[in-house]
Amino acid sequence: MKVINEVLHTSSDWYKKYILSPKINFDGAKAVMKIRDSKTDIVLCEATCTISNNTITAHISWEESSKIPRNVTRGVYDLFILLPLKNGEYIKHKLVMGDVKIIHDVSLH
């Protein structure tokens, strides 16, 4: 597991790519990333995650990030990968976690 701190500008699309080991087959795997308020642990937003060619791409849309309350300026996040088992269940591994500085942008110029 790695610790990487991030910055999120609300009202802007946010993308992050995470490169996985090419030695492992990730067919059928899923990824989940959530940002939580560091004080209350309430989920502020969830990224849409895709896995392709041993790369996880996490995307938080500007619409999603603009819903974060303006009084929240710090959060924490984690990224999990869910690997499928033959019985239909999943094994969950935390890959990355860290702090998120949240900057509320107010103009588009």
C-alpha cells in the first residue's frame, strides 16, 4: 500500500491513473475510491473507476466535486481493488490512501 496526498479543486474534473503490476491478471477486477471528510468520516464523493491494461483510472466529475460542502477543506481517501474469486466473491486490497486538500474554486475564468 502507498500513501499519496492529493489536491482536489471542486467544480473541475479530476483524473488519476494508477499503474498495476503486469504480472497479475486483473480480468474481472473492480476498483473503488471514496473521499471522506477527515473530521466526520462522511463520504463526500466517490470516483468512477475503470481498469484497463493494468491501469486503474479514477475520475471525479466536476458535478460530483461541486457537491462537496464549502466548509470542508480537508478529506481523506482510499483506493481499493476487488479481485474476483471463482465462487463469485471478491478479495479486497487497499492500494493507495492519503489526505486530500479540497480547494473550492468559485469562478471559471
